[in-house]
Amino acid sequence: HKSLLSLRLEVYEAEDAYFDLFNSLNSNDDYDIHCYREAQTGSRLKRRVCKTNYLVRLEAEATAEWVRASQAGASQSYLDPRARVRRLDAKVQEEMDKLAAERPEFLERLNEFSNKQQLYENERRKRCEGRMVLCRQ
């Protein structure tokens, strides 16, 4: 009988192993995925976030562009990067699908991650059913 915390840590370890293998096999370093703890704006609570290199870069570029546009007033427009992110996300998914079809070890890591994630979610639902507050079992 494992705690939910230890099950969640197993999910994180499996996810890290999956992304590490993806990062070593994919065709473009911009597609590499890294996970870390980050607090959302206006909060001190940190949560785990996984982002591609291109997303980190585009977020920084968009922030700088938004600041420039704000300082310039109405004379300059801000270009929202969401369409580019969606296109790049689709390319990353294509790369993952290709690797899963061609590399058995990649598919195995994906399955390990998916199985651990499903086990954690099932246990969390079962142990926390009907609770209105945080469940910590």
C-alpha cells in the first residue's frame, strides 16, 4: 500500500525517463521537453510543468514583444504566438508517434509512464472519492 505521494513521484520518474529518451532521439533540439517546478503568476504554490524548448523561447519572445508593443502604444501591434505553438505541438506529436512506431524502447517508456499515471489517477479517485478538500493518503 503506497501513499499517493509515492505513486505520484513514480509517475514523475517515469515521465522524466520518457522525456529523457525522447530528447535523445528526436530530430530537433527545439522539441526537447524539460520538467521543473514553477509557481503561476500571483501564486507561491509551485507545481510541476513540462515545456518544450520552443515553448520557453516563444513565451520569452512574446513577453518581450508585448512589453515593446505596450510601451509603443497603439502604433505597434502584438503578435500572439499561440498559432505557432499549435503547429509546433503537432510536429512534436508527429515525432513522438514516429519514434513509438520505430523504436520499441521508446514505446516501452511511453507505456510505463502511461501505466503509472493511470494507476495513480485510479488510486487518487478511489481514496479521495467524496472529499471536498485536499486528499493526502
